[in-house]
Amino acid sequence: MELFRLQYAATLRAGGPEGEAIVAAIMTKALKNNPSLGITGILFFCRETSSLVQILEGPRKNVLDLFTKISADPRALQCTVLEQGSAASRAYAEFGMVLAHTTDPALAAQNLSNAQTLFSAPVLRMQYASTLVAADEREGRAMLEGILQQAVRNNTERKIGGLLAFNPSTLGIVQILEGPAPAVRELYRTIAADPRHVDCTLMSEELLDAAEVLFDYVWGMVQTETHDDELVNLSARIRRSYQRLQVPEMLPESEALDLSRMVRAIDDALYVEATPTTAQGCA
């Protein structure tokens, strides 16, 4: 079967938080649907201009059919094909669709050799959702305690940090994992096979640079609770809250992350109190 690659550019009709929410929804849908279509790729996105360049790789018919649907999406202005044609091999074989933030999407996607630079030693942020296999909230909390204790023991060694949000009314979990891409992928495979939860669904994958990291791995796994079912864009919400909470006497944004401010940012983003209980275990 012929491997086909298509690269296109577009600009979202909405900017700011609404634009980021659109990208998050696009990514979640892509991660759900693309594997069965044999499609992989990357989406370069600029927050400031809401412009994007996306590369799709897979069987010719599937890629072209998907691009037809994308072109008709009212959330974006006219899609312009930049390149298309047969490809000898996949440049983004590891990803059903991965997000990369950049100030110039066209430049970032200009040369596929960028893929080697991006993936040489990337930090990966992965978000997934699942539901605990528990009879009630009490059993769910006990199960969650065991999961968090295991995370404290293992994740610091792997240099993986993150957030685990628990919904006591639905027994649902949304977890963000950040760390070296191979370690995060290995951990997610272990998580997906864990019989303590079901319906494990990948919601997003993002390649990060140092400035994009939200959760220092020395904190372990920050824990919080929420009754919010709309957590597709959770990391962006937390990032905006963290930036709003910056005050002059604190370290500049380029310096080390501050745990107390991150806890308040999570509280602000989810409208609940966040408790970094597991971070204490990693101190």
C-alpha cells in the first residue's frame, strides 16, 4: 500500500484560549480516530497567531479523505496544501498525532529533518482519561492511594512528573504525564494494561521544550479532585492560571517552577483545592 504524505497550512478563526481549546479537541479526535486509519503525523501550532501546519502520513485514500473533512471544518480558515505526494517512510511513525508549539509553524514543518531534532531527546506531555474499577467512592479512593504510592516510588527515577485528577462522583481519572518520551510511553503502556481501571483513552500528546514543562518530576504526582467532565484542555488551563498568578517578587517565568504557585494554579483552573500530597513523598 502506498504511503502518502500531505502537509497543509491553515489559521483558526478563533484565537487565545478558544483557539487552544479547538486545537485540543482536534488532537483528542485525531488520537481516537487516526490509528484505525493508519494515519500518523504532527501538528505545529502558534498560540500568538492561531496559525497551524499539519502533516498527515498514511494510505493515500485515507489521508485525502481526512483532508477533505479537515478542509470543510468551519473552525479554520481556508486550508492550503503546501506539499503532497508519495513517501518512502514515515517521519512520525510514533504518533497518531502529536502537537508541537512554535512561533512559526511553516518554518518548523519546512524540513522533515526537523523530526529527527524534535525526537532526539524530547520531553513528552501525555494526557489520558480512564475509570477506576471500584464499587464505590471509598473503594476508589483506596485504589487511588495505592496508585499514587506506586507513582511516588517509580516516577522520580524515570524523571516523570504530572497531575492526577480524580472525580469521586464518576470514579473517573484524568492524568497528565510529563517526562522523557520513551519513559512516558513505557509508563502509559503499563497504565493502559492495569486492570484497576477501564476505558483508558489517550487525549493528547505534546512535544515540549523546557519552558513548556508544567510539573517538575521531583514533585512526584500532584493530586487533586474535580467534578469537571470537560478536561480536554487541562494543561493549557493550568498554564494560563500559573502565569496569571506570577507576582514581581517571585522568580521569573524562565526560572524553576514554584510548587505552591502550581497548586494554586490547579485550584484556579479546576475550581477545587489541589493537594500535592505525593510531592511531599518525593522531597
